[in-house]
Amino acid sequence: APPVSRLQKPAQTTPMKVTPLATVLLHSVLEADSQTVKGCTDRAARNYSIQATVNDGSCTYDPANVKPDVGFRQPAVLTENSGLIHWNGRLWQHNDGGGAPAIYAMDSAGNIVRTVTIAGASNIDWEDIAQDSTHIFIGDFGNNSNGARTDLTVYRIAKSDIAASQRDTAVAAEAIRFRYPDQNEKPTPVAPNTTDHDCEAMIAFGDSLFLFTKQWTGRQTVVYSVPKTAGPHTATKRAGLDVNGLVTGADIHPIHHTVALTGYTKTLNRFAYLLYDFTGTDFFNGNKRRINLQGPGQTESVAFVGQGLLALGSEGISILPARLETIDVSAFLQGFLSVLEGKADETRQPSERE
């Protein structure tokens, strides 16, 4: 082939035409990138960033201390109350290990108005109760005696069966059995209150149950998920949170999806956590607000009874009687809930806003 002269002009190329549609798409991508700023989006936090548009879970808060209001003393049958939900205008509770396999409905004055026995079930160590729109779930998964239980179970009861009668009754349950993926199928027994595979807190969300462990050694809580269907399952390990204590109860608000945890330290200094503005089921990737609860006690359960009102159930210990208390957390959630309301308002039709 003949040599190419250095003075030879390069071949002419036709400039690429940019269509109006391509220009719009390019600008929208650049605009979206410029609007995505990760940071703390909670106005109540110490490190709130006005530029942040995406919550990255980095919010930190000033210490918060709340003195719970005593609602009533628990009746004698619920001295060792361990789980609590608010359903159908009633508080429903149960006792922990050794108690009857039953849940108790209470009125606002603390009177038991109904007892529902779970037929065929046994209360080895019932530790929490949860609910979705159709079922109630009771967790028989307390595992603190030696950490080696192989019969970890959640009982699944249809709400329609409970609502079919207004009297004391017995209802059937399905058994959801599970094991932890990071524990041997035949665990080695350990000394009492030294296992990290104990659990006393559970919520139902979406198609799964989420268990928040009570780590006696690690002082964290680790979330595991289990399907809400009957049968043997291997739980899925999700994430952990350093709570510097023992988590004993959980609930989730059905509308604004705030998770409430409660627990205490080994010296019975009580606390609650509010988990909110998280993505999907990554409960620890949003805001994590710790609230110290004044006054000693062995608080074992928590339930939302309003948008910002929590009920807390405590066992009887020493000279402290078993009691039910309440705390108002609406002030801590005010900014988050106002943002949610603003977003909801934006999606309403004009006629809905009037």
C-alpha cells in the first residue's frame, strides 16, 4: 500500500446529532446526581445537614431521658408478663416460661376481660408477641438457660379465630420452627445467661418475622428473619446494632413503620430505641434514637398504642410490682412524621387535600 502523506487530511466525519430527547435525559441524570447528597436528614439530630437529601444512617443525638407514666399494676396472673401488643382496642399480653399457654386481653384499667388459650401449645419460654393484619405470632424462643435449645418456635394464630368469640376460648395454632444459621444444629450448652443466641423481641413486617436477639455477651442485638409460614426454617442473619444492653421487646407501627425496641442493662438501667426512616427492612440503616428510661425495672415488652405513644410492660422484681407504663415519644418523631405527612400530601389528589 502506498505511504500516507503526513499532510494528508483526515477523513471527514459527520457530527453526531443530539436529539431533544437525549438532551432532556442527559439533563435529568445530571440533575438527579446533583440532588443526591447523603447525610443526616433528621432535623432533631446534632449533625443534621440541610444539604442532605438521602439519609445515610449517620445521625447522632443528644442524650434523652424520659420518666415513664405508670398506667396500672399488672394483675397477679401477669406478674411475669413478657409480651405485649395493642389490637382491636385491647392490650394483649402473655407470661414467659412456665406460664399458661395463653394470651390475655385487658381493658384500659388493667382488668383482664378475656383469656385465649393456644390449643396444643406449651409455654417453654414465651418471650414476645407480634401481629400483622391477619395473624398473631407468639415467640417461644427464650434461650438463656444454656443457649442450646433446638425447639425454637413461633406460634401463628389467625385473628379471625380469636375474633369468632368474645368469651374465653381456645384456638389452634401453626408452628413456625427455626434455627440460627450461625449456630450448630446441635448447639453445645453454655453457662446460664452467656449465650448470644437468646431472643426476646420480634416484629412481623412484610412476608417475614424479624427477631432481635438478646446478646448476653456481645451486648448487641442482631436481626434475623424467618418466613411467616409454618414448617422448619433456617433463619437469615441480617444486621447488628450495638445497644450496650439486653433487648427484651419490639414493636413496629403499622403506618409510619417506626420500630420500637426496649431493654435494660445488667444493672436494670432501662432504655428504648426508636428506629425510623430506614430503607426496606434494613432497620439499622436509618435513624437510631436511644431514650434512657428513668427508674429501675425489668421492662420486657413494648407496643405502640398510638402514633407516638408506647406502652411498656415490666415484670415484678424485688419490691417493684409488675406494672404497665407509657411514654410519649411523639416529640422525638415530630420532624420525621411531618416529612412523611408532607410526602403523603404531595401524592394526594386536589380533592383529597381539601
